[in-house]
Amino acid sequence: MKEYIIKDNDSGQRLDKYLTKTFDKLPKSLMYKYIRIKRIKINSKRAEISTILQKGDVVSLYINDEFLVETAPKYDFTSAPDLLDIVYEDENIMLVNKPQGLIVHPDDTEYRDTLIMRIQHHLYKTGEFRPEDEASFKPALVNRIDRNTGGIVIAAKTAAALRILNRMLKIREIDKFYLCVVHGKMPKKQDILEGYLEKDEEKNIAKIKRSKSDNNRSIRTKYRVIAEKGDLSLLEIELLTGRTHQIRAHLSSIGHPLLGDGKYGKNADDRKKGFKHQALWSYRLKFAFNEDAEELNYLNGKEFSVKKVWFSEEIFGISPQDILHK
């Protein structure tokens, strides 16, 4: 018989989920049988498959040792550099300024060097992330941005922070603001653009429609003109909805594509002028909780921004701090 005490980051999940993640040598059919015949108990009492584990619970396993070989830890993240531009950090969260060109999660093109791998490596080195002590939780990202977009990404250090921030993001109580440069002068100094975004999954491209259909979703994009120079405009964007490629596709659809955008813009012309990266940056965010954020209530009302955005300074001579006071 072996016993395991449930820690913070393993609480809040079903018993069967915990067992599956922790003991990959235990067949599911046997796991369900052992729960049914009381060879798996919680706090010395009969357990159910759907029992939600709480911190401090003792899971007792009356099972042959061959099935209790814990899933071997995989520290793939140590192969990634731990280079991070940290905007803010406390015991629950990190706000990281992601550089352009870095993907947030592993994909078919890159597995080793990703933002989440860098974050996990950093927290492992500081001792805040000890994977050998965690059965299932790893520091995770709350939001994501495209490879070629730079800016703030939120990472949760604990399971509780991840759960709370995912909920706040879903109900839109985290305000996200972007800076971008577009071609041309906007028709108004500020406005809210509305439309319907349809995603072509095969081509990985978004199309903006004027009318609703079963294949699209409504979008709202709020903009404010910060500065103009020649045929270029610097905009602050507030996402009132958050869809894939929303800013890039929405502005392009009204004739104002982003500078350097290879998918929705005039990339060939822009590259000739020396602009090889799209001018889009998630430069600030604000926690605006109306609902109870539990242990994260201390973040309510706090606002964070990056110190530099290359295109606002190189083209317009304006820093993010200047924009905050405009």
C-alpha cells in the first residue's frame, strides 16, 4: 500500500484525472475497477471516480507496485534558454514581454525554444517550479499571441491562478491594449469597428464579413490614433473581442493593413523599405475585476505596460510611457 498527500496544484481535479496523469502504468480499466472495489481510497474512505480532490487529502492505493511507477519527469524545458523580459512577477503570476519571432507553445516547426519552455526553465532555476513535487501541474500561459506579434503574455505559476485568470479572461475582465502601425490615415481619430470574422483553418487566414452566418463570429475592435507620419498612422487598439488575427484582418478589411504584415498587408513593399516585422505589439494590460478573483483580488485595478516598442519609437519618436499620458 502506498499513500500520496494532495498538494495545492493537484487539488481541484477529479480522482481519475489525477491517477491517470500520475501513474501511466496503471491501465484505466484496472483503475476504475480498483476504485469500485475500494482498493483506492481517499482519507481511508470509499472514493468515487468523480471525487474532487482537496489539498491535504490522502490517496491510499492498495495496488501492486508494478502499477505504481510514477510517470517519469520530463524536463524538456531545460533545453530552452531562460531569457525573459519580465514586466511583472509575484508568487502567483508572471507578465512576460514576448519578443517577435518566438512562438508561445511548441508546434510542428519548433519544440525546444518556446515562451512557455523559457518560463518553466526560469522558474525551475529559481526553485519556484519543482516538477518532481508536482503530479500534474506545470506553469502555464493564460493568453497567447502570434509568433510575429510581440508583447505581454500572462503566465500562471499555480493551478489556482490559472483557473482564476482563465475565468477572468473568458468574461473579459482583463483589458488588453495593443500598439500598431497601419498604412494610411484613419477616417476618425477614434472609433469602434464592428464586423464578423470567419476563419479559414486550412489556409490559417481570417476573413471579415459584414453579415452574420453560422461560420463566423462577431468582432469589435476599438482604436485611437496616437500619431501620424506621412502615410503611416500609429494606433492604440483595445480588443473588445479576442479572435484569431482580429486586429490584422479587421484593419486590413477597411483598407488600413498593418505595416510589415506578410499575411494581410503590403509585405513586398514594406520589406523594400526595411520593415521586415509586422508592427503590432501587446503593450499594456489592466486587471479590471468585477467578479471575485479570490486570492488574486490584489491585482484588481493594476495596470502594466512594456517600456519599449520598436516601431513607435523608431518611426514616431514616441515611447509607451508617452502614450500612457496622451
